[in-house]
Amino acid sequence: MKHAITIVAAAVVVLIAAAWIAMQFVPVDLWLYRRAAMDRAGAPDIQLSKPGELSVLLCGTNAPLPDPNRAGGCALIAAGNDLYVVDTGMGSVRNLMVWHVPLEKIKGVFFTHYHSDHIGDLGELRLQTWVAGRRTLLKVYGPPGVEDVVKGFNEAYSHDADYRTAHHGEKMLPREDVDLVPAVIPMNGAAAPALNADGLKVTAIRVDHGPVKPAYGYRFDYNGRSVTISGDTAPYHPLAVAARGSDVLVHEAQSNVMVSILGEVLAKADRPRPAKIMHDIQTYHTTPVQAAEIANEAQAKLLVFTHINPPLPTRFAERAFIDGVSKVRPDGVLLGRDGTLIHLPGHSTVIEQTSLR
């Protein structure tokens, strides 16, 4: 018996050694790469919403401070088969590509305002939707000033488009289809219609992000379900009014306590410029507790934090970030992460949460 075990053990060692030797050869490496590529290429596009369903995907939940786990601010709204993007923070389009989102189905972009961390990936979205098969000019909705932003990105990426059409051909990448088209949403009061198409109603909401004026949030209504996205804002009562009854309120959140600590640490480290920024930003954002109060006032069923500031590298930091929220709002709170996906089946009260990560 002992002899048989020894033979088996020796055979296992030989097999392991043979496998290790085989792994040192490039043909084996290429075979493994081919298998991985086949798995990746064969993965189907993700279905973000079923017919009649409204969904929201967080494609970026970061504020400007660098966070290796979060892309810049971005949300994707799926109303049935139609997709719309709210803000295009840095790295957000890469997330959409990794998750196999069918980019050619994106019908428009809504900008809340024009801080760089909200518009940085617009050029990449312009390119990737075109490469994916978009064959209509991509509309970009936003406050006054969207004309300048769109014109700038079209001009900055014009040579890139020329090169790609010349390389791949007009049939593959028609040059006339690549550009962005601005759509200004005028605002005279607290809210204004932004879009009404194929059963989807989008309302722009004035928010308080001064000195950024105007800055908008957006409410999406579809098949009896609703998602409101705050954009960047200080606590603002009219937002709660406009968001009244929303199934989901996606609201920015910043811990001023933690930001103050960062400011103190930076000042002691003789870094006065970022220390001043940590001081200045506390007046035009909303704390998690304040966002919970807004959600309660709006009678929103689920509050989702996004535009997380400062970065939260540990679970301990996350716990400190939401400190006090449970006293204001014991239930219906979610700390958003890149890949958070929420489904709202039409004409129901069901809220389904999942993640693409």
C-alpha cells in the first residue's frame, strides 16, 4: 500500500513538473491568452433593464480626490432599451466598456455642471459610442454653457476622428456621425422639462452649487418609476420638492469632518494649497446626514450616496463617513460603489439591488 502511494505521489510530482515546464514556453502562453480572449470576446452585452423597466447604474462614484477604486462621477439611466448618461467623470467610460454596456444604445448625455470631474470623459464617450456603432449625432443636454463644452470637445477630438475614419474607412466609421450636438436646457424657476420621448420624462432641477451657476440635478420618470440624481449641491430644499416620491434618490455626499481632518493634516505637512481647497469645498456640498434629511423630506424609498468625498480606503473609513445617518434614516440607505445597479420594474414598488463588480 505504501509503495502504491509513493508511486502516485511521484506521478503527481512529475505531472506538476511537466506542467511547469510547459508553462515556460510561449506557445502555451499564447494558447492560454487565446482561451482568455475567447471568454472575454464571447461575453454578451449586459442587459441593464428589461422592457418597461427603469434602471440606474453607477458608472463612477468618485469626487475629484484620486481613488483607485472609484471612477469620476457618472450614472447611466436605462429606460427599457434606451440608455442615457448623467455626467462623464474620468474613467467612467472605461467602466462601461469593461462591463460590456452596449454603448451604441446611448441616446444622450445630461450634464449637471461643467466642473472637470464631471465632463472629463466626454471625448472618450464620443469616440467609443461611435466605434460601437452609433450612427446618429450624440445629443448633450445641460445648463447654458453646454454649447461651449460640446464645441470644445468636438474640436479637440476632430483630428482623432479624421485619423480613425482614414484608417478604418467611411463604411466602418462614418465621419459625419461622430460629433456631439448641444441641447441647452433653459431654467427660469426651480425645475424645467429636459426631455420627453418614448415614455421617458426627464426634468432638470436647479440645485445650489454656487459659485457654479446654474447647476442642475435630474429626475427621470418612466412607467410609474422614478430616479432623481442630485448632481453637486449644498443641502437644497427645492431639490427635495422636485424629488418627491422618487423610488431612488442618488445624492452626492461629503463628510466635512473627514475633509477637515485632511485639511489639518495637509496644513501640518506644509501643503497650504490643497489644505485651502479642503477648507473651501465644505460650503457647497452635502454631508451624508444632510442628504438623508433631504431623502426623508422627498419621501424617497432608497437613498444612494455618490460623488463620495473624501476617498474611503477602508471599512473603518466607510463607517466614519456614514456616522449619524442611521439616526436620521434607519433604513433605505446605500453607499454607492462603481457598478452598483438598481432595477425598478415598471408599475411596481420593487427595488432590486445588484452589482457589476
